[in-house]
Amino acid sequence: MPSEIRAPLRGLQLKALRACALYPQGMRHGAHPSVMPVLRDLGLVEERQMRGQAGLKLWFLTQTGREMLAEIGIGEPKD
């Protein structure tokens, strides 16, 4: 896991991270397929098996992801 994120999250990455926070029981694995692997590689989300559903994976925020959202805010910025 990286110790720090090199570039700030923008656009779809930020939207996907915020969306993941809305689903504490896990966000479906097919959501934001182009962005979630990047967030995983940054250590902000992780994949886990869904209970009772063999082979079905969901996305969950990591502690690092929660801390980042606490800093930047979970809601969309108001212009």
C-alpha cells in the first residue's frame, strides 16, 4: 500500500470514492469499472467477498479512504 497519494483525486475518481462511502454494506463490483482498480491500487478501497454469495465481490472503503473523505468532505463542493 502506498504511504501517500501522489496526485489529488479528481472527477470520476472522487465521484467513485464518494459513491463507495454511501454503501457501507459494500458497493457493487461493476460500479465505476475504470476507476475502482485505480482507487484499490492507491489503497483507498478494497474488494471483499459478499457474505452468502459465492464469488460475488463488493467494494469497501479502507481506513485510508475514510480519512481522505473526512479531509475533503463526502459531499459535492458547492460553487
